[in-house]
Amino acid sequence: MKKYRVLRMAALLGVLILPGCSQGILEGIATKTAAPITEDDIEVAEAAENGTGQDSEGQIDTGGWRKAESPVQLPILMYHSISEGNGLRVPREEFRSQMAWLRENGYYTLSPEEAFLVLTENRMPSEKCVWLTFDDGYTDNYTEAFPILKEHDMKATVFMIGKAIDKGHHLTENQMLEMSRDGISIESHTINHLELNRMTAEQQEAEMVQSKVLFDHILDQDTTVLSYPVGRYNEESLRLSEEAGYKMAVTTEPGGASSDQGMHALHRVRISPGLSINGFASLIENASKH
Ligand SMILES: [Zn+2]
């Protein structure tokens, strides 16, 4: 129920959805705990509901899409930093060769909305599809990955940590806005990047709802995907993610993603540094089925 959801958000956030700079919202979130619903909150909730379209169900023309012959298994590639130094960082030249391989081999890169349709309707915009994702929202996603993605006209998704916006080696609000205007979706990696399976349901809910409100506000969008920090989640997380309004959530369970995993427990293919291009190719081919 949309109305219920809006009310829950208002209750969790107090009156923080009132106009203001997002930094203010974030600071508010950091100190705010769940509060009972008050008359003021209900007014805010109603204003939000009557306001301009949360419902940007991005109209995708699926006219030319093909029906898959068997249930789709989709490679959702998981990157973090595009740099060097540890097992989570993929050097720029390796990333560049991987993107070139995808393009040369006819892979289509999906937006979250397209990935949702591929997985739930078993239809594909192209014979070969991948969904590129980056966790944590490092600055190098903007300085290193973004130019390469643009060069190849590729879409990708960055899962940003709410509290890391404008901090240290992470994306700024302006970088996020620029990327989201140019094919890179910014989605949620919670506010505090803590392990959800160690939290109470209320704490998990706060992380999920507050980050959705934050990204909805900053990017003027309906944030639809959640990435569980450090891949940690439990049964409650699956339910809470759906209730918070996400259409999908991704994990770090290895392999291709399919709807039978549950749309809130989608598997991903981790891309580690030092992978040969043949190794990259077989990871993707093994995770694809349709
Ligand atoms: Zn992370």
C-alpha cells in the first residue's frame, strides 16, 4: 500500500522530507530515530503523495524485445573501485578491456528498470545482456569508469552509501547528478553500510527507508534497487526491502541472477583484479542462460 508506505517513511523521518538541502536531510537522518506518527507527519505524507510524480515508471519500449526460451539467468557484474591496491579494486586498463570485450561481443547493458523486466517477464532487449553494478560509490567510478562507459555508450548502476556522499574518496552530490543524467543509475547501499543481519528489524528498516528517501530526494527519482552492505542479509531483510519500496535487492552470492532466487536476493558475478579477458568472458558466459 503506497499510502501506508509514505506514512511509514514520514514516521521514520519526522518532517525531514520538507524542502531543504540534502546535506541537511542526511544530518537529520543520522541523528533521528523512529518517532510515532503525528498530525504534522500525516500532512507531510499527504503533501508528498499529492506532489509531483513518484511514479516515474520509466516507460520502456519493449516492442522489439525477444521472449527468452528458458528462464533468464542474467549476469549482474559487481565492481567496487576502479583503481589498484587490493582484491576489490579493478585497474582501469582491465576495466577498459572488459568493457571493450562486452561491446565487441554484442552485449547490451541494462538499466535497473530493464533488468527488472528481463528477470520478471523473461524478455530481453538483446540476445546478450549484462547489468553492470558498482558498490560503495567511489570517486573513481566518476573519474575512471564513467568516461569509459560513456565512450562505449553503456549503462551501469552505482550503489551509493548515504553517509558517504561528498566524503573522502566517494562521489559528490554533483557527480551523482551528472552520472544519473548520463546513463548511470544511482541506487541505495543503505545509509551507514552496516551488516544488516546483525540488526533488529527496526534498524534494518531505518537503513532501507531512510536511504530510499534520501536518494529519491537528491536525484528526484523512485529509487528501486538496494545492495546489501558486505552482502550480509537475513530473511527479514528480504521482506523489509520489499516493504521499503525496493523492487529488487542484490547480494554477493555468486553466479547469474534469476527470479527464482527471489527479486530481493539476486546473485552477482564478482569481478576481481588480475582476471584475463578469457576468464572474464567465461564468467559472463557461465552466468548467462536464456
Ligand atoms: Zn559495500
